[in-house]
Amino acid sequence: RKEHKLDQKMVQLPQHMFHVAIILAALLATKHTAVGGPARQYFLSTPHNTTVTAGHHARLACSVGNLAGTCQWTRDGFALGTDRNLPGFSRYLMGGDREEVCDLSIDPVLPLDEGEYRCQVSGGHGVGPISSAPVTLSVNSEPGQPYIVQAREEDMVEIKEGEEVELECQSQGGRPPAEIQWWDGEGRRIVSDVTEHVKRMEDRKTFKTVSTLQFRPTAGQQVKCSAHNDAFPAGKVSEPLTIRVKGQPTVEVKNLEDGDSIKIFCNEKEFTNKKFKWFINDLEIFAETKNVLEIHQFSKSYDKSRVKCSVKDRNGEDGVVRIVELVHNPTSAREPKVLPTTLKEIRTTKSSFNNDKKMASTNVNKRKTMFTCVVEEGVATEPKYVWIDG
């Protein structure tokens, strides 16, 4: 029996030594954490793809657990430095309240800041370096002030009647690329024949948009172009270019409200021996032959109407010397009075009207009065009028 027990102990001894060896190996493998040495460093947060508007602030996140090395950012593979103030990059700062926070702050962001960024941490004392995955910083830029190329030297061009005009508008520095639109002097969009081309600027970050307009003006007018993109929908407007048609004046715009009156002079100078011709929408007003045309009680029905005046030149030919477009400006709608519908209401209204009439007669002696009933509504339907006399 003693020999049997001795044999069992001798068998168990290698097993105990095997367990001890495993424990020692585990301690050696984890000695940095078990005995207070440096541990493997790792990212608590990493940057992600970011899009920001030029002029605003951008922040790329990066924080490290068990920080053993030094943080550093790279842009397009170029190291920005380990100093947290990042000398040489006045708008850049590697900020953070704690040492393990290595966020990159850019303020303000400019288009040239666009690129690929990485957060890197150096190694040391048996700890290896780490690097985040590359992320992209995209910068949206406002389109530059648009301008009409033909208006850079002179703000007016003169053409022959029926001649085709080709104008070019440019806007630089936008991202996304700018969209260019054309407008006449009255704020109406011109969409006749427009082509648009986009190409990258030299900085490879922003775009240049060129728009070409081809059309045949029927009368003198002003033309503008505007530029906007999805990030800046408000956009900017160019200086106007005046197009003058030989033998035709530039269209003038007069804004009027309901009931307004206006005097339109054909020529600033007074002529007594000349006969003038007046037209509304190319229909001649034969009764008007003086230097001035008076329009009374303007209404919405005359909106966008064009008034022209012509006079004979030295060769005896009629030539248009002035064109005025009448534009209706809507006034605030007024609620019409509710008309009586029953006999009792009519009698009550009539009694009240007679009392008002007696009061008015003390101040007015046989003066002719014209009453106008106007209903201003958004729906174009024929209103029903009920007139009550007495």
C-alpha cells in the first residue's frame, strides 16, 4: 500500500508542475498589467467623415486609452506635428482637457483644409504605435460673386433689332459647383438658350461655373445673372448689363396699385408742332396725340401692359422713343360688407342709410357722388352686386 501511494504522488507531481508552468506563462504574457507596467494603447474615439461649411468650425475626434505615446495628426499624409498648439497652422489646435484627448480643432475652416486626415499615436517602452482609419474632411464653399463678362468693361451694349446676343456669366470658388441662372430687369427668369459648363479650380478643391446665354431681345432691357448651390441657396446676383436696341428705348417699369393715376411723357422736352402716337400693347390710341398720356384708375387687368410713344423723325418715319411697362402691385385685401338678405334686414339697412344720408346732406349741397363696389379676392370669380337706392 505504501508503494502504491508513493507511485500516485510521483504521478501527481508532474501535473502540479504543469499547472504552475501555465500560470507563470500567463503572468509573463500579462506582466504589464499585472505588475503595473505599460499596457496596450487603444482608441476610445476616432474621427469620421465630416462635411462643414467654409467659415465655420470643424472638430475631428480622437481619444486614446492607456496612452503611452504622443498624438499627432496627418493631412494627406503630411504630419502636422506633435505640439498641441500646432505651430505653423494658426487655425489648427489639438485640444482637449485631458492628455488622452487629442481632438483636432480647425477654426475657421477654409476650402484648402479639405483632405484626408488620420490620428496617430507613437509607441514606446514596449508598446506599439496605433493609427486611426483615414477620414475625409469636405468643405462646402459659397459661390463667388457672379459677373457678366461683357459687362466688365462697359455696363451697356447696343445691338441691331433682331440681332442675337451671346452673354457669358462666371462664378468661381463654389463647392458644390454653382448653378447660374439668368434674369431680366423685371425679375423674370430667362430660359431661352442657356448652356452651362463646370470645371475644377487650380486648388482642386472648388469649382468654376460658366453659363452662356443666347437670345434675341425684342426691346431694350437689363440682364443679370445669379449663382447659388445646395449649401448656399440664397446665392448672389451680378451687376446688371443694359442691352439697348438701336432705334428703341430701354423698357421702364412703373409699379402701380389699384386706383392709381399716372402721367407718362413721351419726351422730356415740350413740343408744340409735333404729333405723337401712343400705343398700349401695340394697339394705337388714336385720340391721344399730345406729349403726355394720362392713365386713371389703374387696375390689375392692365398688369404687364406696355405703353409706347412714337414720334416722326427728320426722315418722316415713326420711331419709338419711350416704352413703359405698368406692373400691378397688389394691395392688402379688404373684406366686403355683408349684404342684407331678408326684408327685415333690408328695411333696417334702409333706415340706417337714410339717417346717414340726412347727416351727409347738411355738409354737401347737391354734389354729384360716384359709388364703386369692389371685391378683392384671391379667386377669380364674377362677384354678385346688389345696389340699393334710397
